[in-house]
Amino acid sequence: MIADSKVMDAMGAGARRAAAALALTSNDARNRALLAAANAIRKQSDEILSANAIDMAATAERGLSDAILDRLMLDAERIEGMAAGIEAVAELHDPLGRVIAEWDRPNGLSIQRVTVPLGVIGIIYESRPNVTADAAALCLKSGNAAILRGGSESFHSSQAIYQCLRGGLTEAGVDADAVQMVPTTDRAAVGYMLSSMGEWLDVVVPRGGKSLIKRVQDEARVPVIGHLEGICHVYLHEAADNEMARDIVLNAKMRRTGICGAAETVLVDRAAAERLLPDVARALSDAGCEIRGDAAVRAIVPTAVAASEEDWSTEYLDAIISIRVVDDIEQAIRHIAHFGSGHTESIVTANALAAERFFRDVDSAIVLHNASTQFADGGEFGMGAEIGIATGRVHARGPVGADQLTSYKYVVRGSGQTRS
């Protein structure tokens, strides 16, 4: 089906209608829809795997990278993870109708700030088909309608998951247009969403690579929640424990290299470089990671290749890491401020004062002490699924979960007051 303006506008009108009704549903009704969708995903796992096999074969034939194939691949464990993730969202507190502030005025007016849905959310993403489930679940939980546009690589997988979601909505008696998926891989559909659907969309959330997110940020005529890059750092302070430094760096880089929370650069204090780097480099090399280092690193790790200036600002999303020796915590913080993307940074140290300074002075959405950057994930924060990490400073920052997909209104109660 070609995504022409009539198709897209019909989706928008349906989403706007569904959003108005969804905002008035109870938390129980929304949870029933989520649980029905999770059940459908489990029941139709064979259909989802068959669809994913079509996508995987086509992607492999195109010669795309192993990192893309990893993001695209579904198996029984990942399908169960999707279903469990939806159930985890259902278990979250109701994000709607919460009184987040209240006060009384001298004139007797009682004022409350109360959470409400954003409305209709457009979500544009690339090769991870699980985003289809995560995004829809969070939008439903927070009372928002969603228009999903997945990547061409995951088209069949996402469509199979989408049919499960739609079935869950119908079973629970919720308007199925609360979740819709653009029925085409035509890139023009993305352009139309960004430029011509302001009447229907209240916000757009991109999730994918730098080129996609930059396009969304450049072309969108509605607000955008998201991040451009995930250039994440692990800083090994001079008081870092050897074993902890090795384990955190290895996990931060190699657990999953293709996610935005993967570490791309390691900074290590000069005073501890000869103590820490041999074990760190050996663990990375044994795991198949290429190391790019400055001259000080290469003097300690002969197998490292020379890092260029470009390496410090590169999001590899692959088994490559850049390592730099810094004089002290001050230089590490300056490096992160200059080359980082404001996503996630970690300090490894036994010095509590150094950790507190890092927390205070590093201006990123997520800052960790003695923990892997791979914890930059809404599920790991106890927020259920999330649809990305926001690095902006307006509306949402850090993991974007159900609470971050709400706005608020003011409810003012009086007893006949008039203004002079």
C-alpha cells in the first residue's frame, strides 16, 4: 500500500479520535488491553518468528552489518522479553490523574497540577522490532494514541507484532486505532509525518541512528523527544579497583555493542593507567574488541591502533572502543563536555568525593558511579519499557517511560471568587 496523504490523514484522524477516548479510560481498562496484547504475542510467537526470518534473510542479503542484524533478530527469549515487558508496563502505577503539586491561594482558590496524556505520539524507529511493542505499551499506559513507523529492515516483524497489539486492544474493548502502524516502507511516509501531520500529531519520538534522528529533528513541525547520539564514556579514576574497572568496561562496551548505552570511549587517569589498562585491554581484546588509543595508551597496550581526533566523537555501535589517558578528573570532565552527546557517563572509583564531583559537574542525562553504562535503560530503572533516552532539557530527560509521556493541566477550585 502506498502511504499517500489520504492514508496518512485517515490514520491521523483515527488516532485523534482514539486518543480522546483513551484519555478517559480507567487504568484497569488500559491494563486489560496491555495484558491481552502480551498474551497474543506469546500465542503468535511462531508467526512473529516466521516474519522475522523474512526480514533477517533480506537484511543479510543486503550485506548490512552484524550490529544491525543483532538489533533486528528475534528469538524465543526476545519474544518472551517483549511480552514480559508489556506486562511490566501494565504493573506500573497509573501515570494519569496524579496530583503532582497543589497549593492554596490567599483568596481561597485551591490549585492542583494534574497529569494528563500528551495526545497522539508519532514514533519513528529503525531496525529493532521490539520497539513496536515497547512504544505501543507505553503510549497505551499513559493514555496516548500512537502512530508507529518502523524501519524497512524490520517491516514484516513489526507488522506481525502490531497485529498482536491490535488484537489485544479489540479484545479489551479499546478503540484499535489507539495504535496504528504506517503500512509501507516508503520513506515519503516519514516526510509526510514530519511535515504535514501537525493537525494530528502532538509530539514525535525518533529511535534509531544519527541520520534518522537528525532528519526528524530538522524536519519535524511538532516537538521532538529523543537524542541524536549515544557517545557514552567510562572514566577510570586513579582510585578505581582493577577488577571492577575491567568488568565494567567490558560490560559497558561488549554486552551489546549496538545500543545507545554502549560505551564508546574510556578515559583513564595517568596515575593509574599502567595499573588498570593491561587487564582492561586484555579483556576487550579477548572479547573481539578493537582498541584505538592515544600515544600514552599505545605505550602500555602495543596492540592498540592510533586513535584519530574523529574517534573521540564517534558512536561506533560496534566492537570498537577509543581509550585516552587524562591527567585528572578535571580533564576527564572537560573531555566529556567537549566530545560527549549528553547521554550516559560512568565513573569507576573508590573515592566518594571524586564520584560526587563527577555527578555534579558532568551534564549528561544519566551519570553512574561504579556501574556499567548499559544500565541506561528504562527497564533497569524500574520504569518498565522505554522508548529512548532523551538528552534535551525540555519536557523529558533520560529514559522516556510512561510518566514522561504525560503533560499536566491546572485544576482550580473556587467558591465564587472574582478578580478585581
